[in-house]
Amino acid sequence: MRLSQTITSGITAAQAGAIINKFRLRQRRATLFFEDIIAQYVKECDEAGHYERMRAIGEKWFYVTLNTLVPEAMKRLPPDIFFNVFLKGVWYNMGCVTEFALKKEGNAVHVHLEGDPVSRIIGKNSLMVGCSEGILAVKFGRKVTCKKAVQTTSYCDYIFTITDEPFRVIPSKSKAEYDELNSMAPVSGFTLQDALKARIFVLKEDNRLFFRGRPIWYVENTFLHLFGNEGPLLSRVPKISKDFFESVLEPSSKDDERLKLLKTLLQVMGWGIVSIRARRGSIAVSIANPPYGFQTEKDNWVFLAKTVEGYLRTMGGYMLKGIIAKNKLLLLKYASE
């Protein structure tokens, strides 16, 4: 089933400020994010020597997410069905892969992927290695190590070894707590469906969303909270973000037009109900019902806030001055230098 079909059928329930995915897993909050920004951040972290740190984030993200979302009965399915039918269908539906195949031979696991996020932009990267290790740990309950990784922008081939060491269980929020934090009453306003109709986003034949020719990742957002809490080089995010938005925004667009677009993007991408107040030398971005993650550590919107900072820097020298988060309300404060 393609993403366009899930939207029209209600499997992907989009409302103003939120996207709820109900496809084959327990219902969860989904978000959209700019794949180029994530890929460039991962690339810079890897090149700076933080490969293992980023790999561990990927492992933790997929473990806490899938271990909570996948019903126990599905975890007991034979590996061929669990991976090649169940998860492949989920990931294809989300536009995260164009091809996926897994073969288990004893304790060796061979994985072939095509069109997976991050790799399809930068090739070799740590995050997707860690994600694969986290997925396998959920299924097999043991520590998994990557013995070989061939990652290109066209395909990725991995060989993993399932060890005899039990996997160290990573705690996560309960599904009930996650649902309560992410619950919100329906609010009228511009939605993902409206953005597709207005051609702000384009859904292409390979089931992927694009914004002005650049890919949008349809994803559960826990990894951004993990980046905020555990990621290195967060000071690089505004520059990465600014470079990206300067490549896609209309050079002639005025500041008020850019602020309107920012509000629209954040809201239809599932980041909550957004309002923006601009005064001389300062901008405040208020987000009601932002998406919370599965990690047990404090929810952290630093990565999102620094991405917004990069966007605002296309309008001048704005700097992030504060983040206030309480009672399902997120306030991001920016001021000109």
C-alpha cells in the first residue's frame, strides 16, 4: 500500500499539527523531517570521529521504538516473515526503502537494502548500521555486531553476527505514557493532505515525499530527542540547516513570507500547532502539542530548535536564545546578533 493510499484510507491520519500512523503496528505519532539535514549531520559526526556514538544512537532508537511498538506475537514470527513481509511492508509504506531482503544462515544475517534514508544521500554512515543492529536485537534478543557493511547511495549490503551475549535491554516509555504525551484534540487548520494538494510536498512514484526537489523523511521522531540528549556537534546544526534552506527557498521571498512558510512546514510535518511572533530583533516560535519520544530520558527539542535557527538565519543573524518546554507547550526564542 502506497503512502497516498494510507492517507486517503485513514491509515495515516493527518490533522493540523499531527500525523498518526496506524499501519500494521500499534498507533504512533509520525513526523516528517528534511532528510538532507539529517544526512549531513550524520556525515559530519562520522568524519569528526563520532562513528560509534552515532551507531549507538541508531541502535537505541530502533530498539526502544520497535520493541515497544511491535506486538509480542509478531516478534515470534519466523525471521523470513518478520523481516521480509512484515517490516518490509511497513518501511515501504513509509517510503523508507525501495527494496529489502534478509537471509539468516546460522548466526550470520545478510541484509540487502535499497533506497534507505541517509544512505541514499551520503552512502557510508554509522546511523543506519546502528539502526539495523537495533532491529535485529529486538527480534533475536541478543547482541548483534556488524561484520561487514557496504553502503552506497544505490544500495547497502550488510553481514551481521548474532552473538551469544544477551542484549542489554534499553528501557523506554510505556506505550500508554507515550500515547498520553502525544495525544491532542483535533484542531482545524492546514494538514498534510492540504500540503499535498497545494503541491508544497510532492509524493513520487517510489513512495517518497519531496519538498522542492529534496527528500522528506516520514519517520517516528524519537531519534531527534536522542540527538538532542546524546548527539555530538549540535553546534553545527544551524549551519547545516541554513545551507539547506538557502538551496531551496526562493531568493526573492520576503521575511514575512518565509515565516509563514516555516509555520506551514512545521505544522503539516506533524510538529504541533505552530504560531510565530516576530518583533524587532526577536522571533518566538510557539508549538502546542509537540511530538514526544519513546526514550526514558528527558524529551529534548534542541535539534529541532537549531534546525529552525538555521532557517531563520536565511533572514539575518538570528541565534537561539532559549527553549522552554512544559505542559505540552514548546517555546523557542530567537534574537538577532
